[in-house]
Amino acid sequence: MKLFLKIFPMFILLYNGITYSQNETEITLGSGFSLKPSVNYVSSASIQLNPFSENAFERNFLEDVSGGYGWGVLLRKKLFRQDLSFGISAEYVKILDEELTETFISDSVTIRARVKEELTMIPIEVMGYFNIPDFTEDLKIYFGGGVGMYFGDRKRTVLNIQSKTISKEPGFSFVVTSVIEYFFSRNISGVFEVRFRQGEYKVKSEFPIPQFTINGISYQLEQKLNSKVFVDGLNLSLGIAYNF
């Protein structure tokens, strides 16, 4: 009986310890995830119109394009430490600039025609984030970086004549990011993120006709387009994250 009274409290402590350990494992197993849908804005882009020209001036000439909007989703997970997390994100970005012009010359007649550039890009990026300590419990600030793969397309329209894509080639780039996250509750937070990247891809396309006619005068189109696109402006995103 005395032996039982000595062993029983030890058994209770051991049982509670095992139960607590199991509960702690159940609570933390699979935790540390964050799922964030967002709306995005890209400040600018540029198009290298003749990237493979032998002429250095033509090769380095860039056509600047205005910014655009899109949406994205990010899945992030804490790993190894509480202040270190890794994530993978996918976005869809569309840029439409209808304020461009191009000069066409036929004999002694010169015209400036309205040109429309439509760019679409799908970035897939893998990122690492470091949480800077010593901020309030509700406010978190992160810095990070990673690599991305960029898929995209380009459509050029001259006087309602739109180019047709022949082939596309994705590109790669490094990414740097900074994030501000504010927790409204344990599970819900608002996230503002700024990414610096030079997302690029190549597009081969052509116009379906070699020329167009205005007032009886024919103007030649550069029928085959071999371009490199850089979506290299600031990428700003605002989203709501679910943390679980």
C-alpha cells in the first residue's frame, strides 16, 4: 500500500506529461501556415524590341510601357524557427498601354499611328522571409528574397491589326521583398508587400498582314516581332491573410 502511494503520484505526473506533450504536438502540428490572396499593382514595364540585333543601338532600345494590375496568392510556412518562414506565390499581371505611337514612312509621306501594347505575365516565386523582432505583438515586419520564374505573352496592335504569338520562353530572376503585417485577430491579418524584381520573358510573334493602307498609301509593317519583355517596376500588393 505504501509502495502504491509512492508510485501513484509519479504515475499521475508522468501521465499528465505525456498527455500535455501529445496535446502540444496536436496543436502545433501543421500550424505556422499563412494563406494570403491579394490584389497587385505593377508600376511599369519595358520591351526590348530588337534584343538579338547586331546593331548595338537597336539591341538596347527599350519601349517603356505603363503599369498594370493583377491578383495573386501566397502560401507561407514557418520552418526551423518562429522568425523564419518560406513561401511560394503565383500571380497574374496584365498591363495595357494604349497611348503609344509608331512612325511609318512611305515615299515622302510620314504618319504617326496609334499603337496598343498588351502584356500578361504569370510569376511563380519561391521566397524566404525573416521576421524582424522587437515590434509589437500585432505588428510584424519582414524582409526576404528568393527566385522567380516568369511566363508571359505580348500582343501589339497597330490600327486594329493585332500580332499573333508564335512562341514564348519564360525567364528567371532574383526577388527582394519587404512586408508589413498587422494582425486583427489570431488568425486574420492585413498584409502590405513591396517586391523588387526584374521579371522577364521572350515572345516571338508576327502580324497577319505585311502592310496597311491609309488614304490610298501603303505602309509596311515589321511583320516578325522578336522581343524580350521586362516587368521590372515596383510590385505592390495588398491582401488579407488567414493564419492557421
